[in-house]
Amino acid sequence: MKSFSFRRMAMFCRLQAGELYFRQPWKSAAALALIVVFVTALPLLSGNGSMEEMMAESEDLVKVLITGQIVFLYLDLVSERRAIGRMMIPATYLEKYAALYAGAALAGIIMTVFASVVGGAVYLAAGHFLTPGQDGGMQFLFFRDGGMNMKDFLVLFLVSSAVPWAIPFVRRRKRYRPATVPCTLAAYFLTLFLPGLLAFAGVIPPKAAKVLTSVIVSALTAVNLVWGYAMLKKYESDQRYDD
């Protein structure tokens, strides 16, 4: 297994997704429905702002839920609680790493559609499922103004791609000097928010800050992908450093 096999990757992804989400589909759907109803209804219960703002808040909460799926999948991938752990299944590290993102993408798509339906039912029950659009048309939850824009996808992928290195990096902190982990995380977030800070201080104009932010987000995402794969390859040596 020296070369990457899309077939093995797909089979590994199907195995993990099948056991986590589709072994008991009705129970999974019911649990997801309750969670979606809760996070969707929170902005409605607060009653703060316009209907557009409350729908945006509902969408943001569901986005957090969707992004959290890669945490769930990663922890399942490295879990040692099974008789045969996922990492012991015959597949290369790259195939397992790719399957992690494929599974997260699949879960994200399913949850987006599911949340649109269930969240829409919540707004329907509240009498606010449809809201007038600027063009006089109707807007739907998660499909307002053409849906999520590229900025939303970049942010979601940035956060998701940081999980595979952040979790093991923090877990094996005893292997580094005491200041290594907090300083690394501080530098990471400072780099991410640097354009906004410069714009706030008046050093650069807002338009330049947006362009610089896009460049930094793209660069950090690439770093996340490479670093996450490197940390996964060190999985076996990391076990004795887990807390």
C-alpha cells in the first residue's frame, strides 16, 4: 500500500460514516433533529433583531454544528476504545486523512440540507418561514441571497483543517517546552487577525485588509493540511504522550 488508492479511501470513509451515522439512521436523524431545532430556535426565542438577522444567527449556529463534525470524526479515527481501532485498518495514512475530510464534507452536506428542512419547519411553526427578499421574492433558511458565499466556505474549511493538527498538538504538549503550545497558538491567531488589527489601527485601508485576509486564510489552510497530515503520521509515537 505504497500508493494512494481512491477506492480504499472511499471504503474507509464509508466504513466510518456508516458506523457513526447510518448504523441506527432513525435514532441519528431524531437526535440531529432535536439539536437542529434547539440551535435554530435560540435566535427566535431571543427575539432580538429583524427576521433576517435571526435567520443569519440560526445559520451561524448550524455552521458551528457542521464544523464540529470533523472533531467528532477525528476523535473517532484515533480512538483506542474499539477492539480494532480505525488506525489499524489496512489503509495508508494519506487515505485515512483524505477519508476524514471526505466524511466531514459528506456530513456537512447532509446536515446543511437537513438543517434547511428542520430549521425551515421551526420558522414555519413560528410563522416566519418565508421572509420578503430585497427583490420582492421569498428567502429560505440557508438559501437566502444564493446561499453561503466563498468567504463562508473558506472560513469553514480553515477551521475544519485546523482540527487534525490542533488536537494532537495540544495532546502531546508535554513533549515540548512549556511555552511552545501557547506561543504557537497565539502566533497562529495573531497572523489570522493581523489584517483586521492593521485596518482597525488605520495602517491599511479596509479593502487591502480584505485582500490580505484572503491570502492569509488560504496560506494558513495550506499549512493546516500539511501539518495535520504530518501529525497523523506521528500517531503511534504520540500515544504515550496523551493526557
